Amino acid sequence: MNRVKNHIIREIGRKTILIAIFCLLAASGAQAQKASVQASVEPAEILIGEQAIINLKIIAPKDKVVLFPIYESQIIPGLEVLAMPKPDTIVENNVMTLNVKYLVTSFDSTLYHIPAIPVYDGTDTIYSNSFGLKVTSPALKDSTLAYLEKMNTGQTDSIDFNQLQLNDIKPIRKPPFVITDYLWVLWIFLGILLLLLITGFTVYLVLRKKNKGYFFTPPVVLPPHVRAIQALDKLKEEKIWMQGREKEFYTKVTDILRQYIFDRYRINAMEMTSGEILNEIRKETDVASVYENLKQILSVSDLVKFAKYKPFTDENDLSMMNAYFFVNQTREPDPVPKKDEAVSAEQESDQEQNSTN
């Protein structure tokens, strides 16, 4: 009986221990799912106007939505928030570590007690530890304290910073040289230079117009007969009529003469038939050979182009020769030189003869 009783007691004790272990494991698992917050400040002591960083370290499961406070001006009265950098987030083994920083400063010398900062993890509101930040004023010299005492007791109404011996924390420094800050000087210089160039060019054109009668040198326009002779010379050098290309030869000859007639008499010969051209030329000149020369060229040309006529070599040579004759017989007369130009030309001729003698 005693053995059975002892066995029952041992079984009950063993189950009790197992239940206790299970409860402890469950409690630790539940604790692991909760977020934790730790607050710290670096440095813990600053001078008036210096800056410190409050770091809020939040550890929570990665699937938690953590909300932390955002301070726009002050955490507590007298402790100003200057900036709040972007939080750093690290996830490792399904655990998220969030570092939230606040850049703070103060202009009152005292020991600040920052109470616990609340953080919401999506389920509960948890609080960080409280901490302190000491703000001290710079040590003042005895002469400065004596002068402050005078000001407090009303012995002086003015403020003499030399006697106070209060200087800037850092000396005044000139800004660094940046070339982009002086680009406006370059633009002004280029603008003045461009204005001078435009002014100089305008003066040059005005003087050129006054002296020579034109701003820019006009292109050299050759007389119609010169252009026609040059075109005939080029055609003559090609000798295409000797290569069995009579139709091409007569087409080019008549085109040269038609263009010459237009330039010389303003007759639209390019759009006229051979008969119409001959009638217009007869009105412009009484020289029979001019008419006959042009008639010979146009007649043979019409036969070659429209009747597939095969001219003899002598006819081709005659057509080329008559083309030269026609241009030279109808060319514009050379301009008569002015009196001053004639005198200067005569003097130059006399000088050349004297030098030769």
C-alpha cells in the first residue's frame, strides 16, 4: 500500500514539473514576441548651444508595425529638436532592430530629465527608460563675472563685450572660392566683347559703303557673251559629236545659244521654237550673217533631234564655228571708259613706252 502511494505521489510531482516547464516556455515565447525599447543620449553633457543625439533603439519581430513619436520642436520644454535623420532598420533572424535618432540642443544650463518615450508596436504601447542630459554654461572669468555684477546692480547701462570677454566660438571665416559664383563676371565680359565686335563690324560696313558704294563685295557677273564663249569652249573640248553623240551635241549647242539670247536680249528663247527665235533675232539686228549663222545651227539641230538626221563632220564643225560667230557678232559693245579713266590709262601707256625706250 505504501509503495502504491509513493508511486502516485511521484507521478503527480513529475506532471507538475512538466506543467511548470511548459508554462515557463510559453511565457518566454510570449515575451519574445513583445517589442523592447532602449533610449540613450550621446554625449550626456554638453555646453549651451552644442548638440547631442538621442538614440531610440527598438527591437521587435519583423512583421510588427512600429510607431514612434516625431517631435517637431521640443521633446520637453527647453530641449529643442533640430533634426530627425532617417531611421536605420536592420532585420536579422526575423527580428527587426530600428534605430531612431533625434538631434537636440539647448540654450539653458540645467539638468534635463527626459521621461520614458512611448512606442506603439501594433498591439501595446511600450516605454523606454528615462534618462538625463546635462547642459552647462561656459566657465566665465572673474573679470567677466565682475562686469556682469555691475550690470545687474545697475552700475552700467551699456554692454561692453571687450570687458565681458565674450568671443565667438569660432573666428569669422571667408567663404571658400567657388568659380561658379563668379560666372556672372564672365558673362558680362563676353557681353561687352560681343557688343564691341558688333559695333566695330557696323562701323566697318558703314565706311565700306561710303568708300566703295556697297557693304559686301558683289559677286562678279560675267557678260552674257563671255559666259556663252566659255560654255562653247567646254563643249568644243569634249568633242562629243566625234563619238556619235550628235543629238547630245546639238542639244547642248542650242541650249547655250538660247540661254545667251535670253541674257543678251531678254527673249525667252528657252520656250520658243526655232522659227520664233529667228523672227525675234531679225528684229534685234539687221546683219544678215547673224540671222544666217543662227538659222544654219537651228535647222541642222531640228533635223538631228526630230528627224534622226546624221550630219556630216563638216556640218558639225560649221555649226560650232557659226555658234562662235553668232555670239561675237551680237555681243554687247565694250563700255566706253570715263574721261578720268581714259586719261589715267593714257598716262600709264606713256609711262610704259618711256620705260621701254
